[in-house]
Amino acid sequence: MKNVTIFDHPLIQHKISILRNKKTSTNEFRQLVEEIAMLEGFVALSDLPLTDKEIETPIEKCTTQVLAGRKLALVPILRAGLGMVTGVQSLVPSARVGHIGLFRNEQTHEPEEYYCKLPKTLADRIVVVLDPMLATGGSAVDAIAMIKKHGGKQIKFMCIIAAPEGLRCLHKAHPDVQIYVGHLDRGLNENAYICPGLGDAGDRIFGTR
Ligand code: PRP
Ligand code: URA
């Protein structure tokens, strides 16, 4: 699938296996989500443009490369996406952070919006949407539609676990978005939870189970 990267890096797979274990503590879970986000972000941001800059080292003058003007916006989907922010922020500390609040209706599994605050200059930025779980795809599809409505043009979506149904749905709705998936799982159960998955990511990050 064009614009889709499914990671096979052993460090990411190892950390996801620990996340899946129901015995993993909230503290360790949160730490691992942050680490996986950083590892995924390292690859997802490998196409950031560079520009030449003249500097002087203690030895001599030289031309070296720095990130070009294109700025970043990170947009976590609340709540669980919040767990991925600091991992990516540690790579690009100057990134602005917007927030989109969506929760899945437990009966219909459809996302319902309750919050949206995005940086003003979205059109000039590379927007990285963060959510550990891509299940039916409804939340990611709606969040990205909101970002586009606010002017977002170059958009990346990073998740830790995806179901094939959600990946197909997101790719179909937004084929221009670059999607990064830590692991592609088997599918969804009758409650639209990812199998084998890791349970409810928001509850496990914030200890609200
Ligand atoms: C979870 C998850 C995604 C969404 C994925 O959030 O963090 O946002 O479900 O499901 P979908 O692909 O079927 O839309 P949830 O609605 O449980 O809210 P929470 O993060 O506040 O727990
Ligand atoms: N949201 C989660 O947190 N987990 C799932 O498996 C599906 C949606």
C-alpha cells in the first residue's frame, strides 16, 4: 500500500510485546509508549528537508546541514495519543502541539468530538497525528479531516498497533497521508477492540481501568 510503513524493527517489536502483556504496570506502559513513539518518529521524520548553513568549528569554517524552515505540529488524539507526544518532542523540541479530543461511542463505535485546539499556522507545517491505536479507523479519519479543514496539507499519522480494517479505512479516506504502524494485528472483535491488541490504550496509559 502506497504511503504505508509497517515497522519490523526488533526494538519496536520487543517493546510492543511488553505493552501487550496485561501484567505490565501503568508506569512501564507509559514509558514504553513514549520510547516506541520516539523510535517510530525517527523513521517517520527521515524525509524532513535540510538546508546548508555556514558555521565555524574550533578547527575551521564549514558548510553543514540543519533542518530547513518547514516546521512541525504534533497532534495527539486525546487521550491515548498524549502518551506519544514527549517521545516525538524529544526529537523535535520546537514542534507546536495541537490537541483533538475524540472518544468512541461504546454502542456505535463511532468517534464523537469534544475538543479541538490546533496551531494557527497549520498550512505551513508538517502535521504528525499521534494515536497508539488504529482500530476501525473512525477516530483517525475524523481527526485528519479536522486537520485538513484547519489548513493542514502535509500530514503523517503514527500509531503503535493497527487492525487491517482501520488501516484500509484510513488509507481509503486519506490516501495522501503517510501512515506509520508499529505492528499490524489480526483484526477487530465484536466490540471493535484490536485482537490480540493491548486493551484500552487510554486506560492503560492513565491507569483508569
Ligand atoms: C481509542 C484510541 C483511538 C480510538 C481508536 O480512543 O486511542 O483514538 O480508540 O479506535 P477507532 O480506530 O475505532 O476509532 P478512545 O475512544 O478509547 O478514547 P481514549 O483515548 O480517551 O480512551
Ligand atoms: N481503542 C483502544 O484503546 N484499543 C482498541 O483495541 C481499540 C480501540
